[in-house]
Amino acid sequence: MVPPPEGVSGEGFFATKLDDVVGLARANSLWPLPFATSCCGIEFMATMASHYDLARFGSERVSFSPRQADMLMVMGTISKKMAPILRQVYEQMSEPRWVISVGACACSGGIFDTYSVLQGIDKVIPVDVYVPGCPPRPEQIVDGVMQLQALVKNESVRRRNSPEYKELLASYNL
Amino acid sequence: MALETANIQDKIAQKFGNEVRNFEMLGGIFTFEVHSDSAHNAIDFLKNDSELNFHFLTDLCAIHYPDNDTEHHYAIVYLLHNWIENTRIRVKTYLSSERLEIKTITDLFLSANWMERETYDFYGVDFKGHPQLKRILNMDEMTSFPMRKEFPMEDSGRTDKDDRFFGRTKTNSQ
């Protein structure tokens, strides 16, 4: 059970802020879209399986369509040839959307400092949470999801309309 | 009756005379050099001669020798295999950096199609008469040929690499 947000409770009613309720609902029903290209994807499979069980955090429904996903999890090396496809997947997701970059390759290019590999996915799409590691253990991925949950919980419902957010997307030409 | 190295050498030398030279065993594979204008004819002969019968193209690649004179800047290496006698042969031909082109062998081996595309992709060798000479592995927008020695080893887009952590500064301080 998730604890209720701060509010005023009385006989048969409970009053709180809309932001908090929406944040609570969003944070505990983040549908992941796994974009797994290499070994970090294997760690993600362990994370989704019964032992580490990401379903405990409301992410049991892995969405393989970007249109029904909230959280894009990029796991593995993204080559420059793959970058436009990743961008397209991100563009197809509806707001609100979040991105977790899992592993050294997705975060910075990792050991692949070379002509064919994108040096971090934040060169093409905005990233909310970075999970370092080569590959990160499932505990780290779960921690990354929990960090994202904290972000989502505290996000204003109006954030996606704010000029700062629009400016951020414009800086990526999205 | 096994296919003797001396036999192969005699047949090739007899047929091509001054066009071929430097017969030697290299890494257990019989190797010779052929002038780039005769490379297509030599491979045709190796494939279709009833005794030699090198009917399988194992591999085709380029090598960049930036320290050689300009006439020998690039080498194209063909590896052929006779499955019946289980004998291999290596054919080397040199190209100048001014005239980086050679006749395609896709008319002899269909498998050469992708190999020549790959060689074009990484070295920029122009295979004359190739049915579809365009990039195969790298992204189409790429303008350089990354396996040439003058191409930088590291990606210029990398932002997180600090020389101090890679032993590239004398005092380990900035």
C-alpha cells in the first residue's frame, strides 16, 4: 500500500492537492517501454522477473508500444544509425513521458568511444534518470525506477505546459 | 591428388607472367601479389580453371598502408578456398590513393556484393561495375571512411572523458 499524500481528513472525507493525487497515481503506474539493445537488457529481464519483480512498483505491464508507455528505458549501446529510431520512439510516446538511461553505453557511450556509437542518448532525447554500471545490477535499475517515481510524485501537473519544458524540447528539436 | 603449391605457382606464373609476383607462404596460406588491372582475370582463372578450382570466396577486404608510397597505399585482399582439395589461396593487389578503384568481382562471386559494399563503406574503394555500391553498415549520412588510418580513433562528440583519468597528462593535474 502506498501511503496517502499530505492532506486534511475528517468524517468520511479526505482533502488534498490535485497535484499530489495525480502524482501518486502516475508514480505508481509507470508503464515501461524497454528499448533493450544489449547486455543491460538482460539485466532488465532479471529486473522484470519474479526475483527482483519490478511489478511491485506498479510497472508490471511492459508496454511494447510507445503509445501506451510512460517510461522509456533505454538499455544498451545505441549506435548512430539507431539514434533516429530511438528519437522516433520517443516522439511517439504521449505526454507525460519519462526516460531512464540504463548502463554506461546509454549514458555516455561507455567503452565504445568510436565513430559508430552515439556518445550518450542525451545527445538526441532528454533523460530524467541515469543508471550507471556496466551492466548495472537489477537492484540499481530498481533504484533508478524509484528515483524516477520520486520525480514523478513531485512533478506539477502543469510542468509539461511550462515554458522551461517547451524550451527543453526545443533544444532537442522535438 | 593434392593441389601442390608449386603447381599453382607454375600455372599462375605461366598465365600471367609479369603481372604476378611475390609468391610466398603467409600464415600457412599460399599468397601472391597481382597487378590491380589483372586482379579480376586472375580470380576468374583461379575459379574456373579445372585444376585450380578455387570456387569459394571466403573473404574480401582492404588494408590501408599509409606509410607506403602512394602507388601502394591500399591493398585489396581476396581469400579463396578450394573445397575439394581443401586448399586456400590469398590474392593481394595494391591500389594507389589517387586512383582508388578496381573492377568488381560480383560477376564471378555473388557473395562479393556485400563484401565489396563493406569495403567501400570503411575504406572508400570504388568497385567498378558493382550493382549497388552504397554504404552497408554505417549510417548513410556519414561522409568519411572510418577504417582509414587518418580517421581519429575516438569520437569527437565525447564529453565525459577527462585526460587526467587516462594517463594522458604528465602531472595528473590540469
